[in-house]
Amino acid sequence: MLRNTVSRGARGFATAAKSSQKNIVMVDGIRLPFAMQSTIYNDLLAVDLQRLALKSLLTKTALDPAMVDYVLCGTVIQETKTSNIAREASMGAGIPLSVPSHTVTQACISSSVAICTAAEKIMAGQADVVIAGGVETFSDVPIRFSRKVRQKLIGAPKAMKKGPAGIAGLLKGLKPGDLAPEAPAIANFTTGEVMGVSSDRLSAKFGVSREEMDHFTVRSHSNAAKAHEANWYDGEVMPFNGSNSENGIKPSTYEKVSSLNPAFVKPYGTHTAANSSFLTDGASASLIMSEEKALELGFKPKSYIRDWAFVACDPFEELLLGPTYGAKKCLDSMNLTMDDIGVFEIHEAFAGQVLSNLTAMNSQTFADQRFNGKKVGEIDQSKMNTKGGSLSLGHPFGATGSRLVSTASNRLQREEQRFALLAACADGGLGHAAILERYDN
């Protein structure tokens, strides 16, 4: 991966050194309101959501669509008719037909891949203006016939040419149960385990209690509700049907949250419907440019994208521990420590997953086992997810990565902090981390 070279700054920070590589900036980012499955977006396709997000970004930034060099979108649950959803949404949003686009997928970090691929294209001199984002809908998932029925249907044209005998032969061996629809699998293909079970085991390994998870969940919803009440998300969350409210935010009390039954490991598991992220519809988009081009076009960027890492770990034992490995790579690459970070945005797939990663990052035992004795460090939770997170805002798989970049960039500007660390886990034992630096306007 191409990276910005770094050197020690005058104040002891690692700063981007002058080099032949282009500086990559995040000019602006938006999202549609994230919404619970089968609510406000019930009648829309995923391509509709992504198209609306792209159009909203173009409208907000007043960018001439003809200036776009490339479009990248992330998604997880693909509809066959729109398998390259980036292309379909791009054309629908009014971006010229001559602008190429492609779709990426890497579970919950799909739009993170889109944004970092955009940065790589700019650094390689292949583009100057790229729109990157992502989308997911759980209100319209592809539900298929069973594999046995699908195989029969593929052979149907030949069988029908043989008349009644051919049709009878086609139906031979089918049972009524074979006609039952087959929904998308939620378990990991390789391990056969759902992520909630993985998070339960990870939490037990790192000693994270149900009480800690539930308090963390209450905090997430409280922070998100306060942010919306203060109109903090105005300009980042674009209105849909006149409102930018997000209906998954449900401020509650510890007593109520702690009364829920386990959802995955019964009867003694620690993860519930409350302290696990919910099925969410939503779309996001970010405008990524070279610094030179952004200034030429009169934009005031919000942040530099300084460094990023994609990692993989053991999906059987460490499925959701990617943020720890990713954060380690980025901090070491930039010669930074946790003390240098003023803004943290960590994806909240499960409360236990977040808290397990925080524990691993600051564990000397874990550092001795994995990092030659050097801890990642302790995250100051007063600087982390202060405007809510995936537990409260929601988690459309393909859109969350772009949300993290937008929110972190806005926080850097408003809180006048220098560096932000983003991190997210993903199914398959994958993970991502990135470091942003505030753009001083």
C-alpha cells in the first residue's frame, strides 16, 4: 500500500512530510438517516438509497458532476440486477456516463475499502476527484429457492422440450420442504458461527461483563440522542422526507437494558438485542480529493487521510479483534501514541466487541503475546464515540465506514483536535483502522 511518509513534528507528533505523493483530503461527507429495517425505506431498493446519497453529496457541495473522475461504493448483500451498484447509482445521480465506477465488498468495512481505494487512485495519479460511499438495506434482501430447486430450475428449459415426461423427471425427487425460501446466511461461512456468539466468547476471554456492556449501550444511545437534539448532525445527515432523525436511537436506562434476555448464547450469554447493533437501512457518501485539486476548485477540506490499514486475524478465536491490530499498525506507521489522538470513532458492532478491543489494546499480556511487548495503549473513552455509535445510530453494513470518516472529520474541526483514529471490525476476522488529521482552514 502506498502511504504518506512521516517524520517527527516539532511538538513530538508525527506529521506528513513533504513528498512526491499527493496529500489526500476528505472534503465533505454525508449520509441518509440510518433507519431500522422495514421502516422509512421499506419501499426503496439499495440502489435508490445509494443514488439519493450521491445526489445529496453533490447538492451539498455544489460539485459539478462533470468534475468527478471515479465513483466507488461498498455493499454486502448484493442484488443481482444491480451487482455493480456504484455504476447504477452513479448514473442515476446524474454523474456523467463517461465516469467509471465499481463496487467493493469487505463485510462491515466495505465503504472503508471504497474510501481507501479512492485515496490510492489519487495517490497513483489515476484520479483527483472521487466519490466513495456505501449502502445496505435489510428491507429488501434477496431470498432464494433452495439449492436443490435452483438446480432443477436451471435444467427446466431442456426438460420442458421433452414434454410431460421431461417435466415429471424434473420434479422427481423434490420434497415440499425443498420449496422453502432460503434467506441470506447470518453465520460466518468458514466458522459456522454467528457474530453475536463470537462476541460473547471474545468478551468472556477479556473479562468484559454484561453490566459493562449495558452501561456502554446506554451511553451510546444517550450520546446519539443529545447530538441530534443539539442539531449536531445537521449538514452530515441529509433529510429524508423532510427529517434527518434516526429512528434506532432509543435513550433508556441501565435497569431496562439489563432486563433483556440473551439473544445468542442462551441462557447465560451476555449479548442482547440492546447491546448488539440492529439491522439497519442506510447509505453514505464522501468526497475525496487531492489537496491540490480541492483548493483549485475552491473547497475547504475537513481532514487529511493520513494513514490506513486493513488487517486479518483468526476468525475462530479473534473474529472481532481487527480494530486492535489495525490501530497498532496505523499508530506505529505514524509514530503516534494514543495520547496524540484527540478523536476516536470505533465501530460498535456489539458492546462487548468494543470493550474487548479496548481491553486488548491496553493489555500487557496481550501485547506480550502479539506485539512483542508493546501495548497499543489506552483509549480515553471521553473522546470516543461522543456523538453515538453503531449501537444507537445503526449499522448498514456497506455504509458505516463512510459514516466514521464523516463524523470523525466533523469532530476534528469542531473540537479543534489534531488527529482522529478510526477502527472497525468485520466478519471473517477482518478489520480496518485509519488516522485522519484536521485540515487547518
